[in-house]
Amino acid sequence: MPTHTEHERPVIVSLLLVFGGIAALVLFIVLFVRWSNAKRAASWDAVAYAEDEDEATRAKRHASVTEALTAIRSADDAFSFVLFEDFLYALYAETHTARATGDLDRLTPYLSNVTRAKLGELPANGIDGVVIGGMRVESIATMGDTISLVVVFTTNLAEKDLVGKPAAVYMEERWVLSRSASARSRSPDRARVIGCPSCGAPLDKMVMQKCGYCGVTAAAGEIDWFVDDLEVIHREPRGPMLTGTTEEVGTDAPTIVAPDARRQMDALNARDPGFTWASFVSKVGVVFDAFHVSWSAQDLTGIRPYLSDNLYELQKYWVQAYQRQGLHNRTENPTIVTVHLARITHDRFFDAVTVRVFASCIDYTTDEKGVVVGGDRKKTREYTEYWTFIRGVGKTGAPRVDGACPGCGASIAGINMAGQCTHCNAKVTSGEFDWVLSRIEQDEVYEAAA
């Protein structure tokens, strides 16, 4: 539905000057209501309907994103948001890498012609790295047998300029994806594989969307998620802003608690009698302490065993960003004040527990000369964040807080930066053996079920 733009508003004001008194007021109200309704109908959080649509063709709007994800899971018990997030991270990185090499047509099984054309308009001088700072599901709707989903990415790309020099780029993008509601989700071993949507074979086996390995033609959205369109919301050639002092936003706001949080906690306790809230909070404390020690040392070795691969890559990016700019961010006297339960989700492969961590610390940034260029080394900063931990459903028992590998019991000092234990070769950061931290979200961006 079309909407009125900012430059059209003076037309409404001029009408008030032509028509006097009540008539002008009535006309203004009518036009304003129509403009407001148009704005609301066109928002990304809703689905606009044509007046002549019948009930059978109208999209089903869900009360919340969590409700919509639950609806997907009820029809597809293999759907896991944890794995879906991994898939989107992998597809995003693959897409922009292909853009930089002029090889977007290789991703035809996943990207529409419109999407590839828009990406092709962006500079393509080479990309050395893609770091996803945030990914947010903005809306989900069901139209007949098709699920439509809108996702917003916030990313930092290590691109190259026209002469081949490194250039940091900040990006915000909105992706519109769809998939047949009858399609089945990927298995965990294929979550990050951007290959044939049917069998996972390399994309170079695809000819005109038909896989030369399994013989299946990957029609748009019939087998896997397909990007119908995208919008570059913001693109700016800049590195991260690491100096200055940023005020906390939302710290005093009440904790956003999913309506079924208590029921889901009871269900988790029933599945795993060894799980207790007290032991989980202890695990949060262990990760919190290790995080601050590693961050202040600009060495993530100590926190690596507790972070998922995606979150580790994000933290590594920020550490390197500070180092490249000759800066050092330090936190002193980190303390957890309290921990609130926010949400628990359960699917075929993972349990996920989101908590709000209330904490305080002294937080400041210095340059190469030791001069404070951000924060305050004398003032304690109070803050809150939402942390999400995941664990494979096959694992039970109290969270490990003893500094041992959850796979073999050896010291976690033996877990390398790939997240594997050098003693038993277990990939401990996958969540298969114990709880790992997979997301950290600030108050102002966190969205839970409502």
C-alpha cells in the first residue's frame, strides 16, 4: 500500500489555508487518518491486505515472533532457531563473499534475480572478512503454504577499496525470505553448509538449479529458505567507533519475560532433574568472570570454551578492532548483582535459556600512551544485558563449573581456539556437552515473546 512521504505534508497544510473553519479541520483529520493508516499498514511488522482479498488468501499474522517460530516448529519438528541462525549467518557471509568475487549467480538456489541484482550494484573489490554484529527477526507471516520471514542484519565488512587497500564498512540490511511451509529443516550437520538445498552437494554441481549429484531441481523456496528481496538500510565506510563514552539505555526498564517462561522452566526440570536454577546461575557467573578477564587481557583463550562459534568470532573481531586502533578497553571489579530468567525455548536439538544479567564494573578505554579516551576509570558503571545459553537436548545434569572439559573431564586449558578439546577431540563449543553462551543482546535491542 502506498504511503505519503515527508514532502507531501505541505500539501495538506496548504489545504487548511484554502478551506476555512470546520471543513478544513474535517479534511485535515480525514487525510491524517488515511496517512497514519497507510504508514501502519506498510510497516515491516505487519502484512498489508488489499480490500478485495478473501480470507483464504490473507496472510496469518502472529502475535509475536516467538509465537510464529513455535507455529513453524509445530509443522516441522526439525526446525531449530539455533540452527536456523547458523544457516543465516553462513548464507550472509557466503553471499557477500560471492558479491565481492562477482560470483553471485552461483547462489541462484538461494537468491532471487532481484536480490542478486541489488547486491551486484554494491562495490565488489574484494572482502577479507564478514562479522555479523546482530541478527533480528522482524516479522513472520504465513500465506497459504508459504512462510515469509523478514530479518535485519547489522554487520561489519572488511572490504577493499578501489586500489586494494583495506576498508571497513558498516552495513544494515533487511532480507525477505520465504520457504514452503511443508519443507523440512536442515539437520545439525548441514546447518552451515551452503550447497545443494536438497543434498548439500557443492554448488558447482548445480546446473540451472538442478543438482548434478542428487538430480533434484531446487525451485525457489520449495526445499529451503530463499531470499526473495533485500534492502540496504544503511551502508557507511567506517570502522567501529571505539572511543568516547556511551550512556546505558534500558537498564532501568523491567525485564522482558516470556509468558511461558515458568512453564518452560518446569518442563526443563522434568526433562532434566539435575538442572537447577541455582546451578545455572553459577554457570552464568563462571562465564561472566572468564569473559571479563579475557576481554581485559585482549586474549580470548580463557573464554573460548564457553562461547559458541558465532559469538566467539564476534568477540574476536572487537578485540582485533581495538588492537588495530591502538586502543585497550578494560573492565575492573566486574560484579553480577542478580540474574533474571527471561525465556526458555526447546526444540528437537537444543534447549536455550535466556537470562538478563544485572552487573556493574569500572569500564574505560585507553590509547597507546595510557590516556583514557572513553569511559571512566574511577566511576562504576551499572548495566544489564540479555544472555542466551544453548545446550543439546541429549545432555542432562548440572552445568559444569569446575573448569573441566565437559566431554572428558580434562582441563579446559586444553580446548583450542577452534573449540575442540585437544584430549578427547570433542567440539565442546557446539553445545552438545554443556551450556555455551551463544548470544549477548543489549536492552534496547532485545525482543522476547509478548
